[in-house]
Amino acid sequence: MDFIQILVLALVQGLTEFLPVSSSAHLILVPVLTGWEDQGLAFDVAVHVGTLSAVVIYFRHEISKMTISWLVSVSGRGLDQDAKLAWAVLFGTIPVGLAGLLFKDFIELHLRSPEVLATATLVFALLLWWADVKGREKRDEYSLRWTDVLFIGCAQALALIPGTSRSGVTMTAALFLGLSRKASARFSFLLSIPVIVLAGGLETIDYLKDASIDDMQPLMLGALLSGVSAYFCIHYFLKLLEKIGMLPFVIYRIILAGFIFVMFADIL
């Protein structure tokens, strides 16, 4: 891989992982539009490690408080709001983990077509718009009930369908439940941490066993670039979200879905 390919793919991953626009759709489209060969699983894992680092660093204070409170709750010494949020993140991850184990092969064989990609991009864009318009936007992430966590967790499982957008569908579910835009985004980002760890952890360990220094250099660069871009993406998305709402992302997804339909019209 040359520097331009590493730069483009890392920036695409970093900028789309946390925006409600579907990173999978963009990573599928980039090789098609550029004619590049597939970047390989190792690079995909590396850029996901970069985005994981970004969200952990950005929410480091919250994660620290949640971890301490969670350990206190495990010891039976009380359950404060940070502990409840930590448990919510853990329980909210269970549905996508189970769905991945049960349906991974089916999704790989039947749901990675351009038609599914474009349809999911369009349908979940409209759901995001509806949730943003109809949501009451009165609650924060600390007010989540266990039924809310189950609903958002099941919504996250739908993100296994290419084009859905993990961040988009979890924000949509949270908005439907009456969380504010910012609270929906914050919980979505926290919920991404165990998902990215589960998705890339084993592959990273297996790859590192046999990797050489030359193999590692493009991966380290990709992880760095995706991490930096993801960090700034999280920062400015949260800062601007209350002002701009979800409509710009909805419009972008509708245009993207139309573009995919046109690009792959001959095989649809």
C-alpha cells in the first residue's frame, strides 16, 4: 500500500466510524472508485484500533469514573450513576455479540450485496430523520433504564447489516427513547468501545504473532491517522450536533444511497 491509499482509507474510517453515515458503505466504495486492491483484514483491524484509541482517549475521564464505580458495584458497595452507565454499556453489547455469533455466516453470504447496502443506507437514513424530528430530547445517558438499554442494544445488532451504520442506528434508537442528541451520541460512542474490541481483538493478536517490522509500518500509520481524525470527528460532532441536528447526515445518506444504486445499477 502506498501513502495515498493509507491516508485515504484511514481518514475514511476515522471520519465515518462515529458519524451516522455508515463506515462500511464508504470502505466498500473506496476501492471501487479508486481501483485499488482490497486493503486486507490486517489494515481494517489497524484503523479500527485507531478509532478505538480515539474514543477511549476522548472519554478517558468518563471511562475512569465508570470503571471505578463498576468495580465498587461488583464488590456490592453501591450502584451510582457511573456504575449504572458502565453496566448499560456492557449489557447493551450482548445483543450484537449474540447476533454476530448466530448470523455472521448468513450476513457474509447474503447481505453484502450493493442492493442491501444502498437500501439499508436509505431506510436507516429516513428512520434517523424521523427519530430526530419526533424525539423529545429531554433525557441524558444516565437516565437509561434496562428496557432502554435492551432496545438500543438490539438496534445495534442491526448494524451487522452493511449500510446500516452502528452509530446511526444506536443514535436513532436513543432519540426515539427521548434522549437528547448529545446524550444519544455520547452513549453510542461509549457503546462502540466493547464492540470494536470484540470485533478486532482476536484478529490483532493473531496478526501480531507473525508480523514483521515492515508489515507493521503501514498499519501503524493507518492506525495513527484514523485515530487522530476520529478524535477530531468526535469532538466537533458533539460540539455542533445540537446546532445542526441530524438532517445534514440524513441528506448525505440519501444521496449516498442513490449513488450506490447508480454505480451498481448493472448488477442490481
